[in-house]
Amino acid sequence: MTDHNHGTTTPAPEAGHDHGQGNGHHHDHTHMDWDALAAYLEGEAEFLTPLLEQATAWLRDLLTRSPGPGPDEVRRVLDVGSGPGVTSCLLAQAFPQAEIVAVDPTEALLVRARERAARLGLGDRFRTQVAELPDHIDAVGDADLIWSSKALHHVGDQAAAVAALARRLRPGGLLVASEGGLAPRFLPRDFGVGRPGFQARLDAVQDDWFAQMRAALPGSRAVVEDWPAILTAAGLRSPRSRSFLLDLPAPLEPAGRAQLTLLLSRFAEKAGDDLDEEDRATLARLLDPDDPAGIARRPDLFWLSAQTFHTARAA
């Protein structure tokens, strides 16, 4: 389930900003109320921070290698589809010499980004800009590093969006697109409630939703989601891909249980009707705080997920 991302978090069939998020009725596959999702998105990104910190450290290593600028020579970073700015602030900490620009179509999310940056003492080199991919990105200006996490799949023509971002890279700069990964696992295959394979069936519902969401986007174009090939078709060089894990063994800490409860609650609200009666009953038990078999109480709950990052360099 992803809420601003496909295949990186638990099935939340209307989210995914990172545009990167959304609300709406169960069968409204394109309308996303990012304002209403702001707190949820912020919490999700904070939960994923250990994984995101691994990714930013990897980027610093890539930028150390020639022919691009060294990591301390990065002067401008764009976070495109920034949402409430959690990752934008991580990028600011990873690249302390750089101006950071959080770019998002939703002003309410950018307000949160500015407030977070101010709390962290980043306000003097942190700014925001309202813009949407791909048509308005040229107004944002150029950068040494452009990051876009779980935003491209909300654009009908993903290849056009990548090409628009590639045009904004300075010589030797990096474009980073985070799309895909592995949906989380958080319970044993057979966890004693309902029939085994429950999470696989949640994944199937999410995959169906995702395909319908993509098909309903304005200007939607089918594309083989070979991200290194998409990056090179945009004129970039030396594509690389790497996945990072978030591995939280059982018993899951309270913060992880709270995040999982939010994710499954959103799934129940938006896609619960797509499950059969037995799986709906299983989901209800997992969400019942008083049920010994529920998320709040069971000792075997864990979290294991992977998020994949694709990057390539401007000439």
C-alpha cells in the first residue's frame, strides 16, 4: 500500500503524494485531497526517515565520484513533489552548502514544509515553490540535485515528467527518482486469523487500484517502467539503482504500530469493500485495539519494506 508511493508502504489506495497523496471516494481514482492528508504524509515520512537517510548518504557518495560536483559543491537542490517537507529537510542536512527548494502543487503542504525548516534552523537556505509536473517545472530553475520520490506515478506521461526534470539539471548533476520497491510485510504468512496469505491479497487489491489510478490520469500514457531506460531516454548518463530497507523486527515499537494502524485504517476505508467477507473480518480484528490478535497487542508484529531509488547524471 502506498500513500504517495507505489510499492513502498502498506496498501492505502488513494495516497501517494510524495504528488506525492489523496482523498476521495473509493472509486474516485484521481482526486487527491492533499490538504486533508498533510498530517498523515508527515507521519509516514518521519517513520521512513531511517531509510531516507540511507538514500541521502548514498547520493553523497555518488556525487563524490567524478565527473560531477562533489557533495559539498552542491549549491541547489530541488525536492519535486515534496509534500510537507520531511525529505526536503533531510536533504538540507545532507547538503549543508545548498539552497533547498521544496516544490509541490499544494500550498498547504508547503506551509508545513516551511514550518518544519524553521523549527530545524534551516530557514535561511530553505524555500518553497508551488509548481506541478511537468508543465510548470521550468519556472523552478536549475539545480545540482533533483529528487522526486513517489511523485512521478501521479503524472499521466511519466517519461515527459522525467525529461522535464532532466532539463533542469546543471552539468554533472544528479536526478533521483524513487519509484517502486517492495510492499511491507508486517505479519507471518499464517498469523492465526483468517486464511493464510492475507497480505498478498491486500497487495492484489492495491495493484488493481494503482492500475486504475494510472489509467484515469489526464494524458495517461502506458510505459514500460524501466526507470534506468526512462532516465537515459531523457538524455542522462550512468544510470544506477539501489534499494534500501526499513527493517524493524518484532515486537514492533508503539510508533510502528501506530503507523501501521493508520495505513490499514485508510485501506479499510477506501478499499475494504474489495476484500471478501473473511478478509474484511480479518482486517477488522487487526484494527480492533481490544482484540488480542490486533495490531495493538500481538507480539509478532514487525516491519520489513524496501524503497528503490533510480539515479542518472547530466552530461
